[in-house]
Amino acid sequence: MRVHVLSTGVMETDLTWLLLKGGRTIRDRFHKDDPVVWGDCPTHAVLIEHPEGRILWDTGVPRDWEQRWAPTGFQDFFPVREPVDGPGYLDSSLAQLELTPDDIDLLVLSHLHFDHAANAKMFDNGKTRIVANHTEISEALKIEGYSQGAHIVDDYRDLPLEGISGDVEIVPGVSVIETPGHTWGTMSLRVDLENEGTKIFTSDAVYLADSFGPPAVGAAIVWDNLRWLESVEKLRGIADATGAEVIFGHDGEQAKTLRYAPDGFYN
């Protein structure tokens, strides 16, 4: 089994969206006139080459992000740094591995926000199974209108989504972990590698290393803070028990240390 981390677009944002931490994003009176802290908010997908097939985790941001996000206003809060015609999006990252969406057997969506499920319709090809948490699907499909928060209905409307619940081993060595709080049904990914041990990809269950703590530090975009905290501690327990490396959803500093495809992989 090989695990490839794919670059799928780097957003920029006011880091207060991701971290409510005194001294970093929350100012005291002595720093009230300091500039707002903006930083990188990278997105990634995870491609797993497994004996039972190719599994893709998440899809990153779309090339048409500015137009697609305009009705929500988020294009001004999370602008994507790469040029629209440049590299660093899911399609070009797959192409660097000589793959297309048709080569993916299973797409697993950690949740249905616009920076994770935006390219899901690329895989509506009659071959690729598309899976998300059952509660995430049912609640997201209740949204009326174009969007609600960071859910854009057109990203996932009419897709043949299959729902799963709980902590589930998808194939040997690859599991999803139910970690709600960020949204109704956010999931994290666990991969148990033969040579490099356990890797946990948190998606937005934990944005940043600073969020993980301990103690865990909250963020502005959280649906249920209590469930979020319970999910963080659940992940911490798994990581402590397995010695896992934890890879956070949008950590710009950690992203600099990851082995991105096509140059590197984990096994």
C-alpha cells in the first residue's frame, strides 16, 4: 500500500477562522492595532494505492472557485493563491501520477464543504463509488437555496452518494473515524502502513497543530463545539495508542514538511 498526498489548492485567509488562540489570532489590549494575521490555508487530497483498488480522500478546491463561491461571499475570505490555469489542483495532481478520475475506484469525502467536496462531480462516471458520512449527507441535502455556510449544494447535488456511519475499516489498513463537530458528519482517515506506521489525516476535525493542543483550541467555523472537542480527544487517544503521525486539515507550516506527489509517498 502506498499513500500519496496530493496538492489541491492553497487558500489564504484570516487565521482567526481556523484558530481562536490568545497571542496568535486573538489580540490583547497591547496589540489591538496590530494587522490582522493572514496566512496559508492549504488543501490536500490523499490517494491510496491499495491491493483492492485506488481510494481517494477528498478533492480540494475548484479551479472556478471565484465564480462558484461568489454567491456565498467566501471568495473574499478564502481566495485561492494559485492561478486558475496553474498546477496545484486535483486534476493536475492526478495527471502528474498519470491518473484521471476514471482510475479512482472509491472516493471518500471527509465532509461536504466547498474546499473538500468541490470536485466530487469529476467522479460521477458510473465507476467510482462516492462515500460520505450518513448524517453529513442527510443534513447537507436538507439545505435550501444555493448554500448554507460552507456547504454549496451544487457541489454534491445529484451525486450517487453512499452513506456510512461510525468508525469503519473500508479495506484492510484503511479506516474512517467518525469525528463530528466541525460539521454534522465530519470524518477523519486512518491508514496503517507496513513500513511507516499509522497516519491520521484529520481533515477539518482539526485544522492546525495549534488546534490539537493539548489543550485543544477552538476555531470560528465549528458547528458544535462540544462534539468538536470530543472528536479531538478521540483522535488524540487513537494517536497516543498507535504512535500515529497526525496530519492536520489546513496547516500551512506542516504542509511544508509533507511528501507531496509526484515526488514522494508513504508506505
